[in-house]
Amino acid sequence: MIESIGEETFNFQDERFADIQLLRYRLPDFESLTIRQKQLIYCLSQATLFGRDITFDQFGKYNLRIRKTLEAVYLNYNGEKLDYNFRALEEYLKHVWFANGIYHHYACDKFSPLFTEDFFRKEVLALEVNQLPLNEGETVTSLLDELCPVIFDPTVLPKRVDKSDGKDIVRSSACNYYDGVSQQEVEEFYAKLKQEGPISEVPSYGLNSTLVKEGDLIREDVWKIEGKYGAAIRQIVFWLNCAKEFVENKRQHRVIELLIRYYETGDLHDFDTYSIEWLREQNGRIDFINGFIEVYGDPMGLKGSWEGIVEYKDLKATHRTQTISANAQWFEDHSPIKPLFRKEVVKGVTANVVCAAMLGGDEYPSSAIGINLPNADWIRAEYGSKSVTISNLTHAYNMAAKGNGFREEFVIDDDTRRLLELYADKTDDLHTDLHECLGHGSGRLLPGTDPDALKNYGNTIEEARADLFGLYYIADLKLLELGLLDNEEAYKAQYYSYMMNGLLTQQVRIKPGKQIEESHMQNRALIAQWALELGKDDNVVELVTREDGKTGQSKTFVRINDYETLRYIFAYQLAEIQRIKSEGDFYMARALVEKYAIKLNPVLHAEVLRRYENLNIVPYKGFINPVLTPVYNDFGEVIDVVVDYSESYTEQMLRYSRDYQTL
């Protein structure tokens, strides 16, 4: 979709391959920033891009060597570019770039190459040895013997994150956070640290380390300047130091200093000190996230994948989130959860709508549209949290979806489609705000509850908790009172979209014969399938099958017969999910996730895949970053930073591999 901006036009859609559509995001009002603000964004963006190799290595032990070898073949191939094997290798490489490795970014399954092993071996052997990532004394043949089983044998390291019940999920997962240890050994190691550590202000044990077993010794290999990933972290710190010159206030300077200290020491207490200061910094227009943050990529939910994002406030839209955060205590007090699980005093809840200026690590090319940090429960309780909704990314998604026929295909009737046309974008943004700004920060753990008690089900339960908070309150008259919505019926657009996604349309992201693995998808399926069952006797929500008049094929639709009762169901679910979280009820968490969040109906799944294929819509989207370039005067002084949107996906990925390679 193309948008006109004054006399200019902006095309949000770019290259498409396999099941992925690349989008571009615009930097609105960037030109109105001061030169110091632009320089701050530039330096922080460099720090963001230099973390890329860390994420690749975290997502699989062989990812970096495979990427470098594939790129060497791609750049030095002298054969026919239309050859089937070369084109298949090119598409495989594009997948590897997008997923930061050889595993699907959402499903976590290993990619299946369509080029042959013979072709790959032949082309690698034709390269000069200095073009390949050879270790000292290693031959090209030994490199191939190491990499080929990982690439071509579907039984070797088949899944990046495997949380299947009944398995040793550490040994069955190919992510590179553990070396030689079992799930039991991981649990025992960190249980001992917790037992011997402080009983309050407990650090996020394991967040920034690889757990390694050497003989009978189990130890942490900490990610810091003089430790693992040191070469990349030194570059990140270099640019963070550069950024200090252009900060907007003293607290921003302090935030960067504390982050550098944490990268130097690897001490999780330093990370907590930095996190508290980061959430307190509210006055600057520029902000950033840089570090080992989210734990979704670890089956144990302990290790933080490296991510980076640079952002600046969307001043007009931020009024919306600030209105929500200013009323955080009201929302907490009126939550349908048991009073014992509520926070008596909500502290430090702040929220902004921002524009992303650069994405990196686990936030690139596929990015979140809302973020709430810090993740530590004790910091949330004592100091609060900071949330962002990323408006220019959601705008890009919305523009790219216009006119694609999705609603005509999957929404049950014209009245519901009109409802979605009027209110879906607005209520979707509001639901994200409520999820990030208040949902994650709501409620409390009971004294003595281990924050990691839910183990491999914790991420799914936490996302369900935040989603249910948003679903419950999106229908509250308080939002009309606050001026955030202007129609009592608007919430129905979010309810319908959510149930349709959880029951039907998100299944397009799952390959035939597979189950739901990713935590956010599990959360949506859990809520929707559970709500369907809870409302079954009163026919609150139903799946309706109709025959297509043109093709004769059956089509399934969601029909919501009683929106008000559905809200009561969401309230019940929120109360129970919060109880599970507050009490650390692992067994009920497991029961709910295993019953509602994982399995698919194969007939319905096949139908959804067929209908999407007819629409020619791909299920996954990600972003090409803009290029930021300093402009210098004759004296070598930076007088501007200009934005360019013309770099192609392949050009960008090859440039990043060349200019930001550290490991």
C-alpha cells in the first residue's frame, strides 16, 4: 500500500519471499528533531546494529558459521543465477537472515533447504579458503562435514525451542544457551543460587550467561566485555559512549553509564540498577532498549536474547497512553481478580507512544509493536514499569493490510465488517496499550512465590494475563469517560478480531501436522478456545460453517452471540490466570496450556491454510530498516542526519554482515 505524504509517496510493502512479506517503516517528524537528538539516535542505532551477531549465536550454535558460508557462496557464485539450486540457496539465505539463524523465527522448526547437499559442497569447495569461516587448522572439508548434517539432516538439532511436555526441554532444544547440561541440572543449579541468594530484590538469575558443564563442574559463561560475546559488546559500548555526548538530560547520561557498567561487570545487580534508572528517565524524547531482555527463546524462560531498538516519542499519540497510565490505580482497584492478588499501591507506571528509528537483534526484522519493561517482578512492584506502543510499525502493518481481502474472507457478515472498519485499528492500538502499559504490571506475586515457578509455561501464562487485562478493560465505560473511545460498541471490534484470530486465522502460521509452539500464539489460542468452551452452554461464541456458493467448499466463521457475557468470561479467565501467576500454580498452568493452547484441529487447520492461499496473503511480516547517514560540513562537523529508505533487503543484510560482523 502506498501512502501520500504531502507531495511525496511512501510504499510500505517491499520484497516478498516464501511466507514472508518485507515492509518499510517511515520515520515521521524525524526532520523536526534537533541535530543533537538526531546524533543521539544515530549513535544508539550503531549500538543497536552491533548486537546482531550475538542474537545469531544465541539462536543456534552453528548459525554464524552457516550464515557466513552461505554468504560466501552467494557473493562468489559464478554459475547461472537462474539455476534452481542457486535460487533455492538464495531463498534459504533470506530465511536465515530473517530468523537470525536456521530456525523459523516463530515456529522454531529448522528450515528445510531445497538446494542439494552436493551443490552446496561443490560451491563451498570452489571458494578461496580466506572467504570461509575456518577455524585455525580447519580444512574446508571438515567445515562441510560439521555444517552439512546440521543443514540437511532433519533429525539433527531439529527445533530451536522445544517445550513439549514430558521431554528434557533443554537437551531437545537447539538454542545456544546451554552446553552439556540437562533440564534437571539447570533447575538444580538456579534453585541453589536462589536458595543461597537474597530473599528480596532477587536478580534474574541466568539472564546473561550460557550454562556450561565441564566434567563434573557446572558454571556460567557470562556475557560481558571480557567474557562471552566480548567482541560485540565492546562495539556496543563504544557507541554507547559516543551517545553520551548528545544526551538530552543528566538522567539519560546516567542510564547509559549504568548500562555500560553492566556490560563491563556482567553483574545482574548492576542490570537491576540500570533498569530502575532507565524506567525513571521520562523527560527525554529519545529512548532505547539495548541488552539481554526477553526470555521467550529459552525453553526454561531464563536466558535473555539480545535485542535493540531506538525510538523517539510520538508526541501527539502519547497523550493516549499517558491518560491510561495516569489512571493505573483505578484500573488495578477495579480489576476482577481476587483483592489478595491486587497491588495496593501502583507505582511508577508510565507509557508512551513512540516511533521506532532502528531495530536490531531479536527485534529485527520481525519486531514487537508494544514493549513493557523491566521484566523483574520485584522492580515492577517497587518502582513500576515503562511501556511503549510503536506507532509507526503498527501504521505500516495497517497500511500493508488495506485491500487484501482478508476481512471479506474471514469476517462473518457485513455488519461485523463495518464494525471492524470503524473501530478495529483504534481498539487494537488501545488493547496493545492496556496489555503493555497496565496488564504486565498489574497484580502481584504472593510472598514466597518463585517468579519462575511456572517454568516452561510461564511465558504463555504471562502473555495471557496481559491480554485478558486488555480484553476486560477495552469494554469498560471508563475508556469513554477518559475520551479514549467514543462509542460503547467499539470494543466489539476487538473482541471479534481477537476471537477470530485465536480460533481461526492465526493457524495460518503453523505448518500442516505441527502444533502451536510460540508463546504469544499459545496465549491467544488458550484464551479463545477456553472462552469458547466456557460459553458453550449459553452459545456465547460459536463456530459456524457455511458452503461457498462459488466453490462448494466449506468455510468456518466465528460468530459472537453475546458480547456482554463474553466480557464476563474474560473476567473469569483473568481472575484464574492471575491466581495461577500469584500462587505459582505450575500444575494448573500446565493443564490449561496443554488442553487449550497447543493442539489444532487438522481439518480446520487445512481449511484456514487453503483460504489464505486463495487470498495470496503471507502470514509473516518484518521490516527493512531505514539507513541513517550523517552529513558533514567542511570542518568535519555533523550538520544533519538524513534518512534513506531505498536499501533493499539483500543489500541491507549483506551490509550488516560486512560492517557489523564481530563474532
